[in-house]
Amino acid sequence: MNRRNFLNHALLGTLGLGAVGSWYTLQMEPFWLEFVRKKMPIKHLPSHLVGKTVMQISDLHVGNRFDYHYLIKAFKDAQNWEPDFVVYTGDFVSYEDETQFQQLDEVLRHAVKGKLATVGILGNHDYGKNWAEQPVADQITSQLEQAGITVLSNRQADFAGLNIIGLDDYWALNFAPAQVMQQYDASKANLLLCHNPDVCDLDVWNGYQGWILAGHTHGGQCKPPFLPAPILPVKNKKYAQGEIDLQDGRTLYINRAIGHSFQVRFNVRPEITIFELAQG
């Protein structure tokens, strides 16, 4: 093979790899859902809850940026796990206009429900443009409640012996963690939901110890192998994805999201997490 033929073959090979890589990043991985299983030890967990499961679903981003019917299929697959608790950690829509309300209703008809409880919190996108439209948040909250999802906005509730604390979104209009954290009772079996993991670095916790389930980052959506994700919507870049020991009795788990800000993922598959409860 002469030099010209070699260069032509090399160019064609490079273009071919680029095409395959683009197809994978744009069409394959964004819809290649992973079910991640983890143990969740909780202090003071009642014996009847040992072995029960908590399913975390985060960042649906129902809207026009990807085919949201994928979420319906994912929900049907998730229902086969028959979770005991289901928690949704915010960003139900990517809001542009009122069309998202109809789209959300279509998806929520297939929402995954827990046998013991189904709980959610809002994310920044659930507050509309510039995270500042209260009527949008009110409408989404109403739709979630009608679909059987209890929305916890700076409040807590006991479900079959598991006390779930829900914080409203850090960037939006109603972030008021003191409203619920001043009532924190360490003697209960507690689990906390917080959309944006940057809240972990604020002085709002009142001695809380236990698990914090968050979303928001999507794991960066694209991550070079062996390197950190280059784009993360958080101040603390350690808060990318997965389980993080905060070294003070708190354990943070950041879900990689089931939906997408835009339809592109590389080395960061969409995720639904299934935690098995244990006594801590």
C-alpha cells in the first residue's frame, strides 16, 4: 500500500469511528438505562423495614429536548422491581411553555409507585424560566399530587416508619431548609431528599446524620475516561455522581438522572437507583 492509499484508508477509518462515536453518544447511551443497586444502612430503622427497597428516580426533564416516551418505557421496566418506596428528586420538566404540563401528565400516567410510599421534591427546572415562576411550580406540584406523588417542600413526613425530609430547590423561590431542619429528630429513621448537592456545604443541617439523595448534575452527561466531567452545574466539583462520604455522619448519593438536559451522553449512562434498607 502506497502512502496515498494509506492516508485515504486512515481518513476513512477515522471518519467511520467518528460516525460510530457520534451515533453512540447521541442515539445509544442517552437511552441505555442502568439500574444501580446499593445498600442503605439507616440508624434506628424499624426491623419491619429491613430489606425493603427505596427506588430513586431523578431529573426526568419531560419536554422537547429528547423523546420523552423513553421515560414511559423506563418506568414500565422500573415497575418490575416492585419497590417499597419511590422517591423522585426533582426536575420533572424542562419547561418552555404550558405544553410541558400536558407532556408531564402523559408520563405521570405511568409513574412508578412504591408499595409503601411515593414521594417527590421539586428541582430548579420545575420553577420555569430563570427558576422564578411560582405558578409553574404550583401546577407541577398539583399534577404530581394528583398522580399519587407526595411533594415535600421544606417538610417531613413519616411513611411506615421511615421519616422522609424534603428540601425545596436551592436555586428556586422557596428554599427554606430551616423550616424543616429545626425539627430534625435524630432518634427517627431519617432519609433526606435534596435536588442540588451544593446544599450539603451550607450551614443548614442542624446536626443531621444519614443519607442525602440528590440529583441535578446528571453526572455531567459526558465524561472522558479516567477524567472528571468537564461540565457540572454545581459549585463543588466533587459532587458529580454516586456515593460520597461527607465525613461527618452524612452520606450523599447523586443520581445520574434518567432524563437529559440535551440528548447527549458519553460514559455517563442514565440511572435509576435501588437501595436496600438495612439497620445502620
